[in-house]
Amino acid sequence: MNLYIIEMEGGGFGVGEFDFAIVAAADEEDARHIHPNSSIEWNPIYSQWRLVQFPKMDAPTSWPHPDAVIVTRIGLANASLPRGVVRAAWIAD
């Protein structure tokens, strides 16, 4: 398991949006499919971000398509760290 920074191409949209996140993932492709909000996941059937609890419902998010996410490997994760978001940066104001 590796640690990655994921961010939008061109930076975040501004107030009330995620700027970037640090995630634990198996590889770069896995990292780009992790949303900074852990209650949202990529649904390959619909090719959209969807709510984890309601997979048929669109998730209200401005986070980009995984192909537009910039992924940078920053190190190795502790073996006990599960896949997912370690820390996310939200632009409050």
C-alpha cells in the first residue's frame, strides 16, 4: 500500500470544495478512483461518482472524473492502514 496526494488539474474550484487529499491506495490507478469524501465512490457502471449508501444516486460533487485527477506518490503506507482517505483538505473560506 502506498500514499498518494490526489488533486484536481488546475487546482480546486474555490470555497466549499476539496482542494486535495492524501490517500492510501494499491497503485496510482487505484488512488485516482478514491474521492476525498469517503461517502462517495466511483461507480464504473455509471461512469460517475455515486453515494456509497445509495449507489444508484448521483453524488453532489465537483470532484473531477478520475482521468482528470493528478496523482503523486509520496511514500509507503503503514501495513495496517486501510485503503482510502487519510486526510482531505476542504476550502472553507
